[in-house]
Amino acid sequence: MAYTLQFGQVTPYLWYMAGGAWIALQLAGIAFLFGWAIGLVFAAVSEYGRGPLRWAVRGYVIFILNTPLLVQIFFIYFALPDVGILLGSYEAVAIGMALNASAYLTEIQRAGFRSLRRQELDAAETIGFSRVQTIRYVVLPHIVKVLFPPLSNQYIILTMTTSIAAIFGVEELTGRAYNINAETFRSLEIFSIAALYYVVLTFVASTVLYWIGHYFFRVQGKVF
Amino acid sequence: MLRLLLGFALALVLVGPVAEARTLDEILADGTVRVGVNPNLPPRALFNDQNEIDGFEPDVARAIAEKLGVELELIQVGSPDRIPFVAAGRVDFVMGAMSRKAGRALVIDYTVPLHSENYGIVTTEESGIEGLADLNSPDVTLVQVRGTTAIPFIRSQMPEANLLLLDNYTDRDRALAQGRADASFDGIDSMAFRLSVFPDRQWKIIPSPEWGVTYSGLGVQKGNYTLKDWLNVALYELHADGTIEELWEKWFLAPMATQVPFTPYF
């Protein structure tokens, strides 16, 4: 039974899907920024903190890393209203993804702190660097160089994870693809186009991240 | 239709050569009638506390088996395979929201209707919604399940309303109960049963018969007239003495939204 691809039936929806891709990009950006900021603080606490605070952060990270994102968002979206916290679809997904990303980004950034060697700091002190100079010329260049590739990967993963938002009523790329599918029944065509949009999103992000890494932080690497 | 045919073809591969349906005499001689029910659509059929199949359809099937004077064997079917099951003769007749459709009637035969299937609005007393006309407003949020049949109708007839699309009916129910949306326009038959898990809301279910009512019968193998003719008489009696409505209200916790008109001519 030969199936004839009919892309003509779905081309009227290209802009509609592009709107969904834009929402996916926003969600990934928000989740990454907040996840990165929380992760930075938590990584510092994990490495240099003591006592209950450190244990609380470790407990949080272990809990988040070992439960599925879908379950976490489900809890935020459907369980929190029973204690009086009613978040909208977009907010619930953005918060869930940011909290989830924060645990991964804690571990990534913790590895960055760990990669600093005592000798580097000793050397900086020997040649008379001030504290600010040490951070600016020794610590940051080292950490950024180590962290840039895994952080970029995490951003790409987040972009694709946004497809989970469709389950919670966010009309992002996957949700819109489902909507068009229900009206046109052209599943193969629609999901091929959705996949193409995701490839474009991640390819553009990869390229931009590569240039930033290459020119600002002298990270060695390739897009392909 | 494509899915139906594919499912049918798959079932043929799975069950081998098409078995001839059993005639009424063969069922009587065997002493057991085999009935397909779908436990994925509570309360039509469900698994009870003893993990046995129970519900509206099993109760009706029991009443039919009693009239026939034979044992009842309930066989689980799902939405995609319920028609292949009866078409291949694996069950004598099938239940499970078998709404009559011309495409389906090409493959199986239907008895007279067992029950109606109704669309309508599910909302709460506090929403102030009285009918379809109240839904087309920017102040109204409708929650629906992505990809279901009512959505194109809502998009064209209620363009002003906000639309929240969720993944499944359980999520839809919870979103309604939590106040994420004001109403939902969809099948209403099982709503009183479904919403009984949220007793603290003042639920209001408004049938919309203007959207169209469909009728579900029992599905029998194409051409099995001996069984179909007998089932029609049995269903007439069960309608006439009120058994079907009584069992409906027992399981669906509300009267059938559109009564099935029954007549001695069929």
C-alpha cells in the first residue's frame, strides 16, 4: 500500500508551526537561564557549603535527578492546585523545566569547580595577582572553557524537552503539530516538518553557541 | 476507516481463518454465550474491587444470558479490536459503545439500539453557563482533549472562547475540577460517574441534542440473523420492562440523556 505524501495540505500551517517553535525557544531559554542561575548557587553550596544547607541541596539534586520531568511537571500542574497554588500551563511547564534543569546544571557546574587545580591558584598568588585578578584571569577562563560544551549540550536538550509542554496545554511546536494532525490526518508530513523545525532550532543554537565559545572563551570544538 | 480496515486485517492474521459465527442453536447447544465488553470505558465496563469485569455492559449481558438460559462468558475487547473480534467470530456479539455508523455496518450487523450517545456541556453551577450560546465568549475557557471530534466545531462556532487542550480525559476532568477552565463540550454519558471523584464541586451537565445523538446497538457477525433477530426481541423486552434504564442509572449515576424510543416493529 503506497502512501502519497501531500505536503501541500500542511503548508498553510507553516507560520502557525513557526509560532510554536518560537514558544519552544522561549521555554528552553527561560528554563536554561533560571536553571543555570540556581545551578550555580547550588553547585557552590555543594562544593563549599557545610551542614544542613549542603545536605538540603544534595537531597534536592538527587531527588530531581531521579524522578522523571513529566512527573515533576504533573505534580506542579495538577497537585499544587489542591494546596491553593494554581499556575497556568506555561508557568507550570517553565517552572518545572527550570527546576529540573537546575539539578543537572548543578552537577555540571560542580564538575567545573572541581576541575580547578590548587596549583593554578598557588601560581596566581605567587605572581602577585589580587583576588579579582585571580578570578578574572585564572578561575573564570578555566571554568568557562571546561563548562561551555556541557552547558551548550544541556541547552540543546532543553530545546527538545519543550515538546513535553504539549501535554499540559501549551501550544508549542509539538502541541501545534498534534492540532494540525487532528484536522488534516497528514501525520507523516506534519511530524516531518515539526522535526525539521526542531533541527533548525538546535542547529541555529549550536552554531551561535559555537561562535560564542570559539571567540570569547577560546573553546576548541566543532558544530559537526 | 483505514484504521478499521487495518485493524480488521491484523485481527485476521492473528486469529487465522475467519471462523463462522455461531448461530443461535449452536450457542444454545454449547450452553455458553461469549460477549465482548470494553473495560477501558468505565462505567460501561470496568474491573471491580475483586478484579472482575463489572459494569453496565456486563450487567446487560447477564440479563441477556439469563433470558437465553445459558452461561455468560465475558471477553475483553479494546476500541480498535472490538469489531475484528466479532467479525472473526471470536465473540457472539460485542458491546462497548458500538455507535451505529455506515462504515461499521459494512463489516458487522447491528441490533436495535441499546442506549444513546450524547454530547453536551460539562460545567459548574457557579459558571452561569446555560447553553452553547454562552460558550462563545472571551471570558470562557473550554478544556478539551487534543485531537477529539468536538474541537473543529468549537474552533468554527465558538471562535471567541479560549481553548485549553490537554492530553486525556482524566486530565480534562481534573482541570475542570481545579477551575482551570469553565466548561468542556464533549460526550456527557459517563460524566456523572467520572466527576463523582470530585464531590465538592456543584457540577452541571447540559445535553446538547442539537449537536446530534447517536445510538449504540450490539454488534453481531455480518449475516448472523438467527442471533440478531433473537437479540432484538430480548432488547425490546429489556427496554419495555425498564431493566436497561435501571442498569444505566445504577452505573452511570444519572438517567440516559436521550431515552431510546422503542417500538414493537423492528
